Amino acid sequence: MTPLDFVVSLALISVAAGVLGSLIGLGGGVVIVPVLTLLYHVDIRLAIGASIVSVIATSSGAAAAYVRERMTNLRAGMFLEIATTTGAVSGAYLTTVLPTRFLFVFFGVVLAYSSFTTFRRRHADQPLTVSHDRIANYFNLHGSYYDAVEQREIPYKVVGTKPGLALMYVAGLVSALLGIGSGALKVPAMDSAMHLPMKVSSATSNFMIGVTAAASAGVYFIRGQIDPIIAAPVAAGVLLGATLGARVLGRVASKTVRIVFVIVLVVISLEMLQKGIFP
Amino acid sequence: MTHPNVPTGASERPPYDQPPVEALGRSGGRVLSPEEAAVMKEKVRKVEVAISLVLRTGVVVSVLVIATGLGLMFAHHGAYLPVSGHFSYHRLTSRSTPFPHSFSSLGRSIARGQGRGIIVLGVLILILTPVLRVAVGVLSFVYEKDPPMALVTLFVLAVLIGSFFLAGV
């Protein structure tokens, strides 16, 4: 395979990763890392660097549309970034301390659990009308979005800010350690713990993963993990895919988004467990 | 006859373009008066459009720079171009492949007009886009007269900038 074949084929795969990632609020790293390591036999450290680039590309590409369409909860997103960025900075320095195998197993178990809780909530998408959460009320993290499928404005209240913040810290930590956007943890934190509607959770996760990834991207750049010939097709392809994917979310029912999310979560969880148990 | 897809006035603005008054508010839990809410509604919409514009601009600029870099790289290295041949991409994707990963080496690479340097520059623009978005977020909350949220966002910006210094950039 020549460099041209590599660039073109990787760009096409990246378009698909961008579409999927933007739709369910993940960074596409879950597609990019296995593709690079298993299909192209690229060193895992370079694959992780490319994955960080893919996360930022998905986030910025999709969020530009979601913010304009008021699908993103800007206040909740920016508030929760307190936890994700501090988690990411601590994670970037824990890489040397924690054994990677342990991380993969830990992350695999967490994802298996969150796929279970997300699946259990598949019929319940009744947004809350009252919130007694003092933090959410003080910062007014509640919101409202226009659902194109139901053709009406849907207001919602936010609860569970404290467990939300804790989960977001873990998400930031995992993001830096494994080079993923960890939308797989952010979406359940908002959907299950904080009761944001599924589509808002996905759009807000998309909005946040770019900032989480940027917090560890500097480290990856200096360590020489961002190889231009891998990063270029990934960035360009994912950006195109995320822009396309962002046009779809509004027109899909919340239940569909949740089911696709659960399937992807189960796949990643098995992937992580496999890496941790049979490396 | 107007084209059905072209909005002709405020009444035909897309439904997502109008934040409902009930959902508006600042930190502190105080309910806004109708006048305040009307002002807030316009401000919130402006902020959303501004943040969306920052993200879109960052994305477009980085893609253009990355594409230029890729073009230059293939133009300089004829051996990379054939669809079939002996030159394997592995020589460019192994741990020993040289590419700039510090600002001084990046500057030298761009000065020499190397495609890979220009690609890295485009990737750095992409990485800085979310940081810029957070900075705009701080200004937005100042504009919305919401000091607690402005402080929260300022903290996030400080952690982000700090992370680059901690990395030794």
C-alpha cells in the first residue's frame, strides 16, 4: 500500500467515523484506534494521537451545527467542562503510573454498565419539569430544545449535578489516558444521571469532547504522537463526516439515537475488555 | 413567487431559531422580568451564533491548511503518488518517522515549505479551535451579565491554557 492509497482509504473510513461520532456524541476514536492498529498496523501511540485529532474534529464539526440549532445545552456543557478538563489534566500525568491493562478492564466494565442503564431507559424520555438540585438551579443549567421529529419545543430540568460532575471527572481522566473523547461516559452522565433528553445529551457531549481532548492534545503533540500523514486524512475525513452527521440528528427519534448508542457502547466495552484481558 | 426554502421574514425563521423565554435566565435563580427576558433572548441567540461561527471558522481554516500541506507533500515526493508501487506507507507511519513535534522544529519545517510542517500547523489550528471557543464563552457570559458562569468558563480556560504549559509547549 502506497502513501496515496493510505491517505485516501483512511480519509473514507474517517468520514464514516465522523458521521457515527456526531450522531451519538462520541469522538470517533473508538473507530479510528482499532482501524489504525488492526487494519493498518500503526503503532498504538501514533493511533492514540490520531484519535485525539479525530475527537476534536468531530466535536468542532458537529457542534457548529448543534449550537446554532439550540440542540446543545451551552450552560450545562460549559459548567461540566470544569470537571472534564481537570480530569484530563490529571489523566495526562497518570499515564505513567497506572497500568494500561487495568485501565482497559476498568473502562470496559464501566461501559458495560452504562450501556445497561442507557438501554433500560430506552422507553423513558419524559423530561423533568421540576428540579430541586441546588447547583443546577443556581447556575440555571435547565434548558429547552426544538425537536424536529415531535415538531414541538421541549423544555427540561436538570438534576444530579454532583454525580454528573463526578462522572465527568472520570470521563476527562479516561479521555487523557486512552486518547478517546469519552463521550461514551459523558452521554450516560447527562442522560441517566442528570436527566437531559437523549438528543441534548448527545449534542452537548459533542460540544464538550473537543475541549476535553484539547486539554491533553498539547501533551500528545510534544511527545511526537501526532504524525501528519495519519492526522491529515483523519482530520479532513472526520470533519466532513461530522458535518454530514449533524444534519441527521435533528431528524432522528431519541429512541433510535439511544439504541445506536447502546450498540456502539457494547462493542467498545467488549473491545476494551479484550485489550485488558488478552492483550 | 418566493422559493419555499428561502426565509423571507421573521415569521418564517426556523423554529430552533427562537429560544423560549421560560428557559432563559442567569445564575442566582432570580426570575427575569419580561423586559429583561426580551433582551436576554436576543443576547442568547447572538452568543449561539457567535460560538457556532468560531467553531465553523476554525474547522474551515484548519481543513484548508491541512489540504494545502497534503498537496505540497505529494507534490514534493513523487514516490508517494503511485496507486501501486514498492513505497510503503509504513515508512511514514512508524515510530522512527521524522516529523515536527515542537514549535522550533515546526517553524523550520514550515519555513522550508515542507508539506508535513504545514499539515501539523493545520492540526494545531484544529486543536486550538475549542480553546478559542471557551475564550468566546467567557466573553459571552460577561455579555449576558452572568458573573458566576463567566468565572466557571474562565476557570476552564485557565486549566486548558495551563495544560499546554504543563505539556512544555
